[in-house]
Amino acid sequence: MSKPITKICCIGAGYVGGPTMAVIAQKCPHIQVTVVDLNQARISAWNDPDTNNIPVYEPGLSEVVAEARGRNLFFSTEVDEAIAGAEMIFISVNTPTKTYGSGKGMAADLKYIELCARQIARVSKTDKIIVEKSTLPVRTAEAVKSILQNTGNGVQFQILSNPEFLAEGTAVEDLHAPDRILIGGDTTEEGQQAIAALVEVYANWVPTDRILTTNLWSSELSKLTANAFLAQRVSSINALSELCERTGADVSEVARSIGTDSRIGPKFLNASVGFGGSCFQKDILNLVYIARSYGLQQVADYWEQVIIMNDHQKRRFATNIVRTLYNTVSGKKIAFLGWAFKKDTNDTRESAAIYVADDLLNEQANITVYDPKVGEAQIQYDLNYLATRSAEQNKELVTVITDPYETCKDAHAIAIMTEWDEFKTYDWQRIYDNMIKPAFLFDGRNVVDKKKLTDIGFKVYTIGK
Ligand code: UDX
Ligand code: UDX
Ligand code: ADP
């Protein structure tokens, strides 16, 4: 029997660590959960007396934090102290794609993971179970293990892989009722005991038949595979959307028709301007990099095509806007509705909006942006990060406005980049009346009622129809 866990520490208070730990604390009042981060501003925001100001926007999350915070959920920058006191440590730091050196643009940058491992090794005076929560390349656990065993203070470490499958925008829902919890660990007796300790944590609210246990490598690879399959579905339907546009078929009808085949299933078949988010591209690039490093060229090329298709989808959306606006958008105002990579999140990582905006800015467009949850600083940061032009130029060309009607006023075209529900219920007649004519609308998410808007007078372009 493994000893029950009473203290958990999570390193990394981001989109994964924050919500996951909040729900663990909510469901396990007998476990003290401390979430630590180097970023003081982020921790202060998690501790804001008004839980509506926490740094991650997720429906239902502020309520969960309000329930558990101060009771058995704590946010702190005292990383060493939290590590030292915990029996179980989750590593939930970011693992961006490398931007330098070997594997640049492809491999995951494990710098932050390694720093965490070294810190844990330095601080630990008692045995610990280390849980990988971040998405990591297969066999990262081995590297973490090697650091811990060679630089530690002679204490015992067990490494588990427990990938997170929550989707942003539905994180709380997904955490409350996950399709499955996956826990990978060593096949040794100690490894199995560590697995049992983590199973016991989740069993407080997840039915045990949904808690799958595997070896370490299977667990690590399953996470990359799940994201690769999901992204592949989006690229597949997006590939078909272009064909539909040329042939007069309707991609929504095609999606509905194939989705009723129980082997295919109806979910995740929405054609769009392209997938974004912190995981899909990064994980596939990672998979491709791993395959190439084993000399598996065909496997690598196969998965890389999912990314190539996605890049194409984003680019052709921008190209279509330019072409439709009489081959020039120079000096024209294009209004972006939505900037987040999907609805119900304030996360913008890899959002299609960033790349479409960049293409249009290269064509000298002026862009106004409205997103219900994303502010100016983030939008400018995203564009500056691409380093296509100077921050001053981005600031001059892109204006962020907090009112959607103002955003669309005097625009030549509207581009819907995120499927926020509120876009469906706008007073579209009012928007139309204030636009330059012909009033073009490019719906990158198929959210508006095309017939209704066409009747108002808009020239509506949708994906795959
Ligand atoms: C994804 C996985 O779903 C989740 O299991 C994993 O833990 C992290 O990565 P996330 O990136 O938060 O989650 O959101 P997801 O709902 O998967 O959407 C990813 C992107 O695909 C978004 O840009 C979304 O708009 C796009 N998408 C999704 C489509 O374009 N069409 C679809 O049918 C579904
Ligand atoms: C297929 C479609 O399933 C069917 O809907 C359509 O009407 C005709 O084409 P079929 O070719 O008869 O039917 O058999 P199917 O069960 O789809 O298998 C096709 C091939 O895929 C077989 O060689 C099968 O062995 C292989 N397969 C299928 C796998 O290798 N792995 C799987 O998981 C499923
Ligand atoms: P994810 O989507 O994976 O949660 P985020 O970027 O939202 O990614 O969150 C990761 C968090 O991890 C960031 O807030 C970052 O400051 C934090 N972090 C990275 N390295 C360390 C470290 N060594 N110690 C503590 N926190 C760290």
C-alpha cells in the first residue's frame, strides 16, 4: 500500500497548472495544494481577492478558485519551500518549440523542465513522486530521472507521466468529468506504488475505470498522438473545405454526413481558418522531430503535412480577403472580430488571427481588433513576437478597440477569427449601415447566419461553402 498524499506542489501556474490544481484542491479538501511560479505578477493575479481577476479565463474557474483558495489551495512564488514540503510534485511549466540551435522550430525546448528538475534535486530532503504534466517529447522522463538521481541528496524519486487532456475554454468541465486520466510509470514495485498514490488522488472524483495506467513511454507518446490525431481531423476537414468551395459542395453537410459514421464520429469536424493553441502545432512538430531523429522519414512527412495544410488554410484566408477586395487592401480598414485561438479563452498562442493579420499587414492593411477577452497589450505582443515589422509599425497599423460596433465602423471588410457566441447576436444591420460598401464579411468560423447577412446586403464569404 502506498502512503496517501497530503501535500502536492505544482510548479507552473499557467493554463494547465492553474486550472488542474484548482480542481484537485476542490475535489480533495484533505490534500494541501500549493501552486508556485517564478512569475510574481501571475501569482499575484491568482491571489487577487476578486477571483474574476485570475490570470486564466475559463468558464467556471473563478468559482472553483473561490471555493478552494485559502482552504487547501495556495498560490506562491516560494518555489523551494513548496517543493521541500510536498510528497508529490507536478511539473507544469511551458515547453515551447525551440527557437534556436539544433531542432530549431521543431523540437521542444526542455530548458524549463531541466531547471525544474535541478531545483527539485537541490531542495528535496525527503522522497518525492514527480509528475510530468507538461506535454513532453517521449523519453523526457528519462532525462528528468537522470538529473534527479545524479544531483540529488540521496532521496528516492519516482517519475510519473500524467498528461493533461483538458481543452481550453472547457477546462473546468473537462477536469470535472475527464474522458480518461492517463498515468504512466515504472514497472518496478516502487513505480507501481507511485502510480497507485496518484490514482488515489484522482479516484476522489474520477470513476476508476476511467483511470488508465501504462508504462512511462506509452503515456508520453499517447499525449502527442492524441493531439496529432485531433489536429489531423481539423486539417482533413479544412483540406476538404477548399475542395467544397470549388465544387459547390457544403463542408458542413459533408461533415454531418461523415460524422454519423460511428467509426468517424461527429466531433471536431468544424472547418475553420486554421487550428491554433499552444499544443497542436508544437506537439506535431515534436512528433515529426522524433520520427526524423529515428530516421523514419515517411512517418515524419506524413504528420508534417497536417501542419503544412494548416499553414495553407490560414494563408489562403488572408489571400482570399486581398483578392476579393479588388486585389488590394492597402490603406483599407479590416475589422477583426476575435483574436483568441478559440472561444471562451483569453489564450492567443498560435492563434490563426495572428498569422492572418501579419499577412494583411504585409499588404499594408489597417486592422482594428475586438476580442471579448484579449486586450491590446497581448495583441501587440503577439504581432511583435513574429518580428515581421517594428513594434512602432504594428502599433500604427493595428488598433484594438473594446467595442465591436466601433471596431467595424468604416471598415471595408470584417474577418471573424474566433467563434465567440456573442458574434451571432450582434445587430448586424447596424454594423452594415456603418461600413464602407460593398460590405465584405469573411467568416473564418462559420458562425454567422449567411442567409440573414446576405439579405442585409453583406457580401459573405464562409469556409467550405
Ligand atoms: C487541445 C486538445 O483538445 C486537448 O485535449 C489538449 O489537452 C490540448 O490541446 P486546445 O488546444 O485547448 O486543446 O483546444 P481544442 O479545442 O483542441 O482546439 C484547438 C484548435 O483547433 C482551436 O484553434 C480550434 O478552434 C481548432 N478547431 C477545433 C477547429 O478548427 N475545428 C474543430 O472542429 C475543432
Ligand atoms: C470500406 C468502408 O468501411 C465502407 O464503409 C465502404 O462502404 C467500403 O469501404 P471495406 O473496404 O469493405 O469497407 O472494409 P473496412 O472494414 O473499411 O476495411 C478496409 C481495410 O482497412 C481492410 O483491409 C482492413 O483490414 C483495414 N483496416 C481497417 C485496418 O487495417 N485497420 C483498422 O483499424 C480498420
Ligand atoms: P501551459 O499552457 O503549459 O500551462 P503557461 O505558459 O501558461 O503554459 O504556464 C507555464 C508557467 O510555468 C509560466 O507561468 C512560467 O512562469 C512557469 N515556469 C516556467 N519555468 C518555471 C520554473 N523553473 N519555476 C517556476 N515556474 C516556472
